Amino acid sequence: MSPFEQSASRRTVLTALAAAATAGAPVIGQLAAAAPAAALPSDTTLPDPAEYLSNTDLYQQPHLVEGTSYSRRYRRHQQFDLKMSQKYDFPRTAILALHGGGIEIGTSELCLGIAGYSPGSAPGDEKGDPSGEPILPTVHDYFMFEGLLSEGNRALHVTSKNCDDHVALATARSHLNVLSLHGCTFDQIKLPTAEYPATGNRAVAVVGGLNPTFRTALVTEIRKAGFQAVDAYDPKYSATLGEFNGSHTKNPCNLTMLSMGAQLELTTELRKSLFGDPDSRGGRAESWYKSGGRFEAFRDACRKAIATVEAGQPIL
């Protein structure tokens, strides 16, 4: 039984206990009814398992160990103003990867890159280290939740609107802007086949979130960099992109000081194209700069969009 199956089984039992206590029914009978079947035909297709209700729910699972099953990484930059006669800049934009690591591959590395840091150690290549000094002149605060399982990381997915990690929420709420990075498949977004045939270029960025200025800047810069990008609110595409438009008010991308932000849903083909070796955590860490410049181009497009938005947000 996989860790997630163990969790599902455990939750089934706990649900039965709660129901029995509420209804006054015999607990043994409830448990017998709730117990999963011992064996199923080999051709049985089961529905996808229910997601964890929140990060808190996930963190409380005894079979999931932080540092082994999953990790959390973040960076908040120290800034201060000690002079009465001057005003200083402050962090206006944060980058989030709520489903990083093996959950939605490539989003952790992009989070680090857009924030101004190396996505992986590159000994001898002078490409920096994720825990070291920034490799770009401007940096942003960031937060990442990453799946570290050898397989089955999808089970660690918590829907964005259910994210209750304290650091993630504090990071979002203390910034004017958030750019949240996610992964999807080309088939999920169901773009018009006349413009995006299934046999054509399946590397697409869907730009969502409630900040229209941020969305426009991202679409513009990503396209300039040579990638396909669509605004999830464009009437040409919005009919099929409701699940990917980042519109929920509890989505951390919108829990900013302005109550709006931006979200990128990146197809698998796009994310994989940003690495020389996209198929493993170590491979991505060591090959982000071996994609013929695609990683750097996409990273820099996002950073240019951020700069455009911040330019319209003067320090008060």
C-alpha cells in the first residue's frame, strides 16, 4: 500500500468514527462498512484519490516526513530604513511555487530563477547555488512547497485556494504582487484546435490571476521571448480556462496587499523544454542552463513583466 493509500484508508476509518459518534451508531458496524475491499480485479479503474484538505492536513500525516516526503523553502530579504531623510524601496513582488518538486515539475526551478537565484548547483560552471548568493542583480522573495517522493508526488497536491501554509500566506499578504507558478497538461486547457492543434506546438503558458495589468505584461513579454501565451480571461479562450484562470479570491496569488495578482499555468511541454534534462530533480538542477537559452529567456520575460508592473507602483 502506498503512503497515499495508507492516508486514504486512515481517513476512511476516521470518517467512520466521526459518523458513528454523531449518529450514535455502533462503531464496529461503521468500520466494517468503511473498510476497503481486500482485493479488486486487476482491471479495476479507481477514481483519483481525494486531495489533502489543506497544507495543515498534509503536514499532520504521520507517514509524510518533511525533508524526505516534501520540503518547504523560502527566502525573505532583509530590508530596512534607518534614515529619517530618505525613503527606501521595499519588496513589492513575491514568487510562489505551491506544487514544486515532483508535483508540477519545473516550477521550483523557475521560482528560484525568477527570484534571481540559481535553480541548481553547477560546480565549475559558475552558475551559482540555490542556497547561495543571487545570480541576478534584482531579487524577489519566494516560497516553494516541493514533493520529494520517488514517485506518486501528485498525491501531495493541495489545491491553491486551500493553501494555509503560514509562510506562504504571510509572503503573499505582505507584497503588492505575487506571481504563482503552476503546471498543467496541454489537453487539460482545451484551447481552440484551429489555433492550437493537438499535433502542433503544445508548449503554452496560460496567464491568470485577478491583476489585469500583470496579466497583460506577462503575455506581452512571454510572447516577445518567443513562447506561446494566452490570457485566461481573453474571450477567445476563457470558456475552457475557468479552472486555470486563477480567479479564486483565496488563491494565494490574489491574497496580496492589492487583493489581486498573477498566475502561470505552464504545459508539460513548455516546462520540459526549459531544461536539458527535465526528467529528474537532479537533472533539472544541473541542466537549466543547457536548454539553448530557453530557461533564461522565459525567466527574463517574467522578470521584465514584474519590472513593468512595479514601475507603475511608486513608493508612497
